[in-house]
Amino acid sequence: MTTRRMALAGLGVASAVALTGCTGFTGGGAGGDAADGSLTFTTWASESEEAAFTSLVERFESENEGVDIDLNVVPYDQMFTNIDAQLSTGEAPDVFRVDYGNLGVYSSQDQLLDLSGYVTDEESSLFTPAMWEAVSYDGVPYGVPHQTDVSALLLNIPMLEAAGITDIPTTQEDAWTWDEFADVATTLRASLPEDKYPFVYNWQLGGTPRWLSWLFQADGALLEEDGTTPAVDSAAGAEALDFTKSFYDNGWVPPTSSVKASTYADAFFTEESVAMAFAGSFLVPDIDNLAGFEWAATPMPVNDRGATDLGGNALVATKDTSNPELAAQFLEFMVQADTMSEFCAATNELPTRTDIDPSAIEFAVRPDVMPVFVEQATTIEPEDVKQLTSPYLAEIAVAMQDQLEAAFVSGQSTEDTLANLSSAIEQATD
């Protein structure tokens, strides 16, 4: 099952390339030979991710005699309901996958294994600061940043050419501004039939926090530096909301593509209902398999700054795992440079280590479009990560979905929407 991940933080492009080897986690006895034992590992996965997980689990078992990893792949829409129920009954898996947006919920509730006894400062510095921030709560690491993916803008080349749009940016330096993007959408709206649309944005259902990319591009924030005070009701918040409301007011996006829609952005794109679609790199294999037309990628638009979401996921161990040392060793293995590179190459996802140059990875599918995603990832600021991994985000996101739906579909004013969002943030953080 293809994942529709909550979107969050970014990474910097590293200058060094090291595709083999890793300093091991040293505390608590991990990093040496694994003791005999077994672990349960639960994850969701796309087809390419499942194949990559299976291969790496088999490799870990072969390198550690007497160890057995029980890999359990479940649909994403069941994943955290199941985990929550299992945690409450003491039957949670030893290790599981969690997106960065949900990780804070578990780490703040003391449900995950504290890895600080297994990871030195030197070892944590192997990861980009934003990604290490994403797996930490109150300065304590509760997981390892396994990979990330970010959104960029995909283009149906024949549709754009038919509208006379041929000058396509390929780098952040040349990315369309908001005004230029609006001009492109207006041109496409005039060129396309009534039942086709200029673009679609990927904020459906669990992806609602992707609206924050526009807020960040306007140089705004969801929360103040204290992590609890609302910051969204601001000039930047109004600018971002007015611009995104115009998507619906101007007929630039399908009316059925709002935040509570049941059809995801990539489906509109592959069905050729839209000329452009915002999508994560992890969807590149599925899109390439389904799209029967020429397509390319361009950076997300910029305003005061560039920004994107951060998809991707961490791997965590539960606090009550019966074999914490083996769990820590398995987490270490999964984020070694060679295993991370292998996983990212197979799944069109991006690494989180500073000693892996993502531009050097031989991506399995459409390596020609991946440089856009690689550079797009550099636009996320560490301060964005702190907000998007907030333990309050899950609750805030529910209110965000209600308020954006009211603004986009029901005509709720920008003033009321931002005021309601601020009230919801205050309630969530109280």
C-alpha cells in the first residue's frame, strides 16, 4: 500500500560520500555481536519499501546467527490505531516505524525506548541536525531517522506545452515565485477543458499539515519559539491562507481535492485530471508505473523563502521491549550508511546522514527527476522541524483540517479561520 505521509522537516545536502560502514551505537552493549533472540518489527510499506525491508531484515539475520526478526507489514490507515491498542495492553511490537509528525506523541508519553544510553554525541552528529531534532524530545533521542522524502511539483509536459508553457525551472534558484506560479495556473485554466484543472495539492486527510509549507514560504510559523503559543494568526498566516484559498476561488484545483477529500493528489495526476501535482518523492515509482504520458518535476514555488514538507519516517523501539540491546542494535543496522543508501535507492527516498551525498545515490526509478527532490529538501529549516514534530501537532492537525475545509469549501473568512486555529492551538497545548 502506498503511504500518504504527514509531511514535515528537511535535510542538508552533504558534501562527502560514504556508502559503507557506520560507527556503531556503543552504550548498553549494542554495536557488538547480537545476542540470540527475536524481535517483532511492524511497519506499513509500499511495494518497493516492503521488498527493501525484507531484504535488509534477511541480511541482519544472516549477519547475526540466532537472531530472528518477525516483519509485520500492515496498511498505513491501520498502523497507529493498532499500535495504540497494543501499547495499552502491553503487546506492542519491539520495533515499529513512525512518521515524524506522530513520533512526538509517543516520545512525550514515555512509551519509547530512550536511546541516549546507546548513542554517543559523535554518532548522533552523523545525522543532519534537523533530522536528529525530529527524533528527539526534550533533548532525548527516542528513535533513529531512517529516511525522509519531500514534496516537489510534478508536471504533465504535454498539457503544459499545449498551453504554451515551456520554460520550466529545474533548480531552487530559478523556482517560480508565488506570482509566477499564479500566472502559470491562470494560463493553464484558460487552456484546459472545464473538467481538467491546473494543479492539485497533496494535503488530503493525513496530509493536512502540508499546508504549513505555504505558511513557511510566507516566512510564518504555527507556534512561537516556546512551542505552545499560537503564531499562525499573523500577516504571514493571512498571506498564506489567502493564497491557498485562491486555488479554489479561481478554479485552479479540483473542487473535490480539499483537505477532507478521499482522492489523493497523485491519483488526479496519473488520471490526467490535472496538469500539475504536488507529490512526495516516495510516490515516484507508483506515478512512473501509472502515468501514460511524459512528466517531469520542478521545485515548489517560493515566496519570502523556499519550503517544503518533510515526509519520511523514524524507526523506534518500545520502552517495554524484552530485548532492548538487540532492538538498539537493529536500529543501528538500519541507519548504517550502506543500508540507508540501499533502502533509499530502492524506494526513491532520501537519506538522513551527513556522510551520504543523495546526489550520488543511484535511484531505481526516474533518477532524472530526483535532483529536484534532493535540492528541495534543503529548504526546510530546523525551526520548522521543532514545530512539525511537536507532541501537540496531531491534535492541532485535526482542527487544522476542519478550519481549512471551512475556508476552502464553505467560504469561512481568513480572519475567522486564523482565529479559530489559534484557539485550537491554545486548547491543544493547555
